[in-house]
Amino acid sequence: MVSLKQTSLKYRGRKAATYDEIRTRQARWKLENETVARWLRALKPDTVVDCPIGTGRFLDIYRDLNVQSVYGVDISEEMLALAAKKMKPNSKKGTCLELERGNATAIDTGDGQYDVAVCVRFLDLIDEEAMRMTMDELCRV
């Protein structure tokens, strides 16, 4: 495991630009998407915090499930810019999406603001202390 700081510096430049292209070819990508969609269908949340939101890979799922509000947090401005490009209006019902640059260990929102927290492909990349802090924050919000 590496430090949170090392991980935060990793998803920039070419790594950010090619993230979806490389990852979508991995077998676990489809499984992760199906799992998140199944989980969200069962929970039926109105509000979601997605941290780190990365390139916004779950935005279509949120729209399809009519999630009312999504708060996407990522430390990489480049990943957030890619997520912003995926934003599009939902013809059925508008999903309010707020993207913010931030740290998973200190999410800038109040306690209990969201029904569900989504955190995929992140916790295994950071050190144990940062993992605990992130889990505390996701549970708090």
C-alpha cells in the first residue's frame, strides 16, 4: 500500500486521460458496474456521495436509477474534468450533480447528508490509516 498523497498524485496527465480506455477492457470493470447498479437498485437512494468519483463511471447508473442528487468528490482535477464531460441531462428526471475537488479523508459536507456512499477502486490503493479515515468520513456523510 502507498500513502494517500502518493495515490493522489497518480491520476493525472496520461493516466487520467486513458483511465476509462484501459479500465473498461478489464473483466472486473463490468462486474463492478453490475454490482454497483444492483446494489443501488436494491437501496433506492435519493442521494449519493461518490468518492472518489474519478471519471464519473457511474453517472449513467445514477441517472438510470433516478438518483436525485450526486455529490462527486475527487482529489484529481483532471479526473473531475473528465467526469464533468460525462454530465448530461436526464430526460426523465434531472439528477443534480455537484463535483468538487476534495480529499476522501475530509469530505466537505455535513453529517448524514447522503443516503449512500459509493467508493470503488480506491481503498486498496491507500495506507491503512487513510483507509480508516476514509471509511469514517463515508459513514459520517
